[in-house]
Amino acid sequence: MIITKRKTSLALLIASAMMVTGCGDDGKDGQNGADGSNGDNGENGKPGTSGLHIDMAAEATANITNAAYADGIITVDFDLANKEGVGLFGLTGENEFHDFRFSLAQLQTNTGSELKQWMSLLNETTNDAGTTFEQGFEKLNDCPECLVDHDDGTYTYTFNTNLTTAEDVAGIVFDAGLTQRIAIEMQFEYDSGHELAENAHYDWIPSTNAQEGIATRDLVTLETCYTCHQPDSLKAHGGRRLDLENCQSCHNGVVSDPNDVSVELGHMVHAIHMGPNREGKDAEGNVVKMPYTIAGYGGDHAFDYPAFPTKPFMDCAACHVEDENLADKDLWLANANANACTGCHTDSPAQHKSDKNPDLTCTDCHSAAVHTDHKKPYDAAQDYSVEVSNVVLNVDGLLEFDVKVMDSAGALVSEDEIYKQGYSNPYMVVSWDIEDDYPEQLISSETDVLTVGTTYDHRRFSLKGDGSTTYDATTKVFHVTTEKVKGSKTYRTDVPADILTDRSLEILPLVKVCFTEATNVRTDCTADDAYPAYVQTEPYRVYQMGAYGPEMRRSIIDEATCMGCHSQELYHDANGVNCIACHTNDKKLGAVEVGYAPVPWGEMKSSSFMYKAHKAEGHDNGHGGSGTILKTDCMTCHAEVDGWSGKDYGFELGRNAGSAHTVPSFIASEGNDPDVNPVLSWYASPDAAACMSCHQKYLSDAAMSHFESNGAYFGPDKQMAKDAKEACATCHSPEKIMEHHGHSL
């Protein structure tokens, strides 16, 4: 308050005082005035925020808690929180980094059919003619006022689209009596490089508000996809799409690319997984390759690379697993969706013996049985076994043993029912020292007519046709001796003299039995409809007795994960995952080829199992890989077992001392003259070899110096590689190795 002073004379003040006291009857004070009325209550202040501002969050999880529908408008309530459950407030359409979107899809059914299909709403056109469509979104940035932030991590969004008055460009009519799916997706990409991404969905019937017991379409789970893929490799569209339910609602029965190629999820997944095996007929009726090709942001993209490793290819159960938690686990058996059929077979199937059905009603002729019958030989062969007996070391230093091939009932399989054609010999592979990564590959003596050694050529023997085996047709027993004839030369295994007393011994059967195609009935392999399948049986093994019991080989690969992707045939000679019996660490280099011809710049590659597995097509994400499988996640393939001091991991360093790995002396590139700079066979100590199997091409001199300063060896001397004392495991624990590659145990 500002006080203003006035100038007043003293005489005037005294006179005024006398006049005041002279008034009134008795000079008493006057009555107090009445109290004034109370004022109105003020408005409550805005409550404070609780939780954490979303821009400060390291991660976000989303959950849709409720939805309501009235007069064409959908309102949705949702929560955002970090992994500790702390609410994230501050989401706003005014923030350029807050890319937050909402979509809608409804589940439509066909009368008289089991077919159910998601159909998107809010659709947009994808070509100039307006004949192809994709799911549209309501973006928060387009309607900031549609969102209410309750300042505690809870939000309410009111859709801007009136579903009863808006006309969908794809002609989809909203039906409040059908199951509706609300999907939200967020992807914040801050200038700092920090990202937040999350998906969520909510299924309900608007007309009844029902959530339980409503129609859905659950055929597969994302966890099943993770059998072969890793979560990071399935983060589609730049990391925006994370959940299968969001994929389903977007890749639905309406959508296609601008060329009218369907990108509906069932069609697309089947087509992509066919890879280069997808075939169809051209305009003249010729069978031609038809890899799935769609228009993307970078132009047309053809999925013409190997995509689905499983053999038999029609092992539908690789994805369509028997999961009682899936409401529609058997829906695929109905063959109701012809769009899924043409994903594999195209709309002009190469297998078709007549003109294509213009309506593509595949189920008029075909049943689901065609997808399961093809697997019957494999299912049958899985219950077959190979028995090795009467193992002796003869006076000539050769190993001899008997072999029986039996079905699930113990009935013997005859020689004519065992498959041999071209490369597919029914081999018995003899190995020892398996706890030390199998025999060292050596040729101890060689002449024009005889070679004695331990390379895989010396250790595998065919039951049919290489001179190592005799067959008794009466008893159906094979007798194998470890000496064979190949061309004009005899190959003899250099078997250790103490192989039956002080060594571990393994005899691995690699045998195919012939069945009538699409049945479990065994047949002669010369029959026109004979179909061979590998017998899956444990090898014959005898372990050396150490101080604490049998010295078994350390656990490295989790065979179940390999078989989950590759099924019952990995590549060739497939009986489980025992590839190292032939592909030992020190196996010789092989030429890098294009079209079965060595590349002119002389590039060479290791043929050890570790190197081949790390470099296999589809495993090599990063540095130009497919992105299908993240090999940097070691747990994709490696074992995790209980050890005496906790978990042991198959990629743990320091467990393979004493071995040498054959590695190319350098990675030759185009322009190299192999006559001037030939690639030589060098050797790496085991831990260094593990890293080099992926990184050799990119290793700097400093990195190689780091290897060597910590005891590793890389050079031409095999014995020095075996004698190396590596200290890598001191710092590079399994946890650290995973961390280096962007993952955690």
C-alpha cells in the first residue's frame, strides 16, 4: 500500500476534535455495525503431478484399461509407466518428439465359414488410382486436444473420427456388434538419440462392452516366432511395431501394396518364408520363380534369399504349435483362407495340373491333410534307431563293428530300404577324443594307392558301396571295417591303439530310410514314390573314465534351439546337431564360391563347424546380414547348463585350451590377385578363433595386438596355436560378451 501524506494545520485538527466530542447525548461510543456476509468459496487449484515426466523415462510400458463407445465416437483410457510401475505423465501432441498413434480394426466373420479376419478402419489409399489401401492412424500430433493427461501416468484419448458418419475409402463399415481392436503405438526419437517405443492393444465389443468370451483370431504366438527370430529382429518399421497383435490389426484383409500385392499377415508370412522356393506360372503357363515382391519405401523388394530353414518345408507345426492357450490354434487346418494358400503357392501354383481356380477356393479340392502328410516320413524316421555292436580292434589296427537299422518296433530295415543317391551315402562316422573336440585332422602317410589319416574322409564309411562294408541279407546286419576304397585309392583310418581302453569313442550314424511319399510306410528306395528321411538316433558312445567319471564333451550348443528352426534335417548328413564330427576345428579351408565356382580373387573360408555356424546365411545379421536372426545374441544357439559354481554357457571363453583352429591368413576381397597374395592356412588359438569367426574381416591392427598381448596366437604354426595361454576369459565373461553385443543374460 502506498501512504500519501497531506499537509494540515494544527489549529484545524484541534477544532475538529472538539466538534466530534461535543456531539452525542452522553459522549459514549456508537453501536458496532453488523458483520458482512461470507464470500463464496474459491475454486480448487490444479492438482500437482505424480510420477515421472515421460521425457525423463528410460523405457515405457503401455496398457489400455478401458474403452467406451457412443454415437460413433470411441474413447479410450490408457496408462504409461516405466518398468518399476512409476506413472509417466507429460505425453502431449504439442511435443514434436511424441509420435503417438491410434488405430482401429474389427474382426469380420463369413457366414457358413470358419474364416475370421481382421479388417482395418481409418483406411488410406496407397496408389494414385485409389484401389489399394493401408491402415490409417489417428496421430496425436494432429489432434493434441483429443488427449487428456491426468498428470499421474493415466490418459484419456477421444477419437477424432465419427465412425457412423465417416466414409472409409476401402468400404469397411463399422459394426459395433463385432469385436473391435484398438491399437496404440509410440515411437519417440529424441535429438539426443534416446528412443522410447511401445505397443498395446485392447479387444472389446462396443455394443455390449464385453471383453471376455468374445471372438478373436489367435493362431500363433510371438513366442513361437522367437524360436527362430529374436525380439530385436522383429521390431518392424524402424522399431515402431513390436507386438503380434499390432501386426495383425495392421496387416489385415484389406491392405496391399500399391501394386495390389497382399500384405495381409497370413499371406505375407507364408510368402516371405518360401524365399527362393516360391514358384508360379507366367502368362504362357511356364513354371518360373516368383519370390514374394512388395513395394517398399526403397522401391520393390524381393524376398528371394533363403528364408525358412526347416525341412521338411511343409512342417506347419514349426509355427502352428499345439498351444492350448491359443483360442484358434486349429483354425489353419480349416484351409479357409485362400489368401494364405497363395502366399506359398502363388495365384498360379506351379504344382497345379489344371487352370487356376479363378475364385481360389482351394478347399474345393484340397484338405488340410496335404500339409501334414508330407511330414509323415520324418515323423516315422524319428522313431527309428541304429544299433552298433561287436566293436573290436583287429590285428591290422582297424576298427570293426556291426550295424543294425531298426524301426520303432525293432524290425530290421533291409539294405534296399536304406537310401544312397549321389552325395547321400548312409555313413557311419568314427571319432575319438570327443571331449577334446574330436580327432585332430592329420594324414600320417600317403602313397599312390593308400592314404592313412584322421581327416573326415578317413573316418566315414558307407553302408553301401565304398568297400568298407559287407551286408548279410539273411540277418540284415551290416559289418563295417574302417578301410574303404575311393577311386583308385584306399583310405584307412589311423585308429589309436588305445581307442577301446583309454579313449572316448563315437560312432555316428547318418542314415536315411525310404518311405512311400506322404506316408509312414517303408519302401524300396528304387520305387518311384520313395521319399527318404533321416533316422534320428543317438550315436554309439563310450567315454574315457576320468577322475570324476566319464569325460564328456562340454556343453556348447543347445540342440533343441537348432532343431526348433531347422527341424529334422539341418543341411546334409543330419542326425541331430553333431556337425563337428566332420567339421572339426582344424578342418582345411574351402574356397568361397559363387555359382559353384571359386571366386577369382581367391577368397578362402574356414570349414569348421563354429565358423560355418557363425557365418551361415541367415545367421549373419550385421555387416550386411538379413536381420532375420541376431547372431549377436549368443543364447540363440548356445547352451545354458547348471555348473558346479552356477550357470555354464556354451560361449564361455577359456574352456577349449589346447586346440588349434584353421583360419584364412586374411580375408581376400575383389581385386586381389591370388597368384601374388594367396590366402594361406593359418591357425588361431581357440578364444581368438571364436572372435575371428565373425570379426576377422573387420579387425584392426590394434585389436589383433590386443589378442596377442593377452596370450592369443594367430599365424602359420599350428602347434603354437595349441600351446597358446589365452587370458581372454579374465575380462570377457559370458555376461560381458553378451553386453558387448547389446544383449544381457
